[in-house]
Amino acid sequence: MEFEGIEIERKDTGIRIVISLLYWVILEVVKTVLAVLVIFELIYTLITKKPPSEGVRTFANRALSYHYRLLRYLTYNEPYRPFPLSEFPPEVEPSGPITE
């Protein structure tokens, strides 16, 4: 479903405003979770001299994908409501091997 060439009813816009406020709060929580994950990964790597586990990196990657979907919905670039009103998104890009 595209937004081009359609007229959006005021009632639908009102509903979207309420839902967008909910998603804005969720977005702020996700941003905080991502910030904590970045700090955790850096401290973990500093202490252990090893990269974070695959599970931690996959969780961070999925949280980042969710953050992206939230922003796309809030900016009218995606008409589909993100989680919790749909399925949690898959990773945009799978985690790759760590090399440096």
C-alpha cells in the first residue's frame, strides 16, 4: 500500500497520531536499549579482548532493525504498523564475522 495519490481521512490521521505517540515512546526505549548495548559491548571487549557473543550481536542487530522500522513508520515511509501491532522485524542485514 502506497500513500501516493490517496486521501487520508481525518479520523485515520487522528488514530495514526495516537499510535505514533505510542511508537515514539517505544522508539525512545529502543534507543536507550541500543545505547546500553553499545556500552556493554565495548566494555566487554575491553575486558575480555574478545568480541561479544553471536547472541548479543544478533539481539543488537534485531533491535537496530526494529528502530529502523519504527522510524520508517513515523515518517510515513512505511504504511505497516511495527511491533507490537505486527511481528517483530527480522534483521535487516545478518551479523557478519568480526574482523579488524
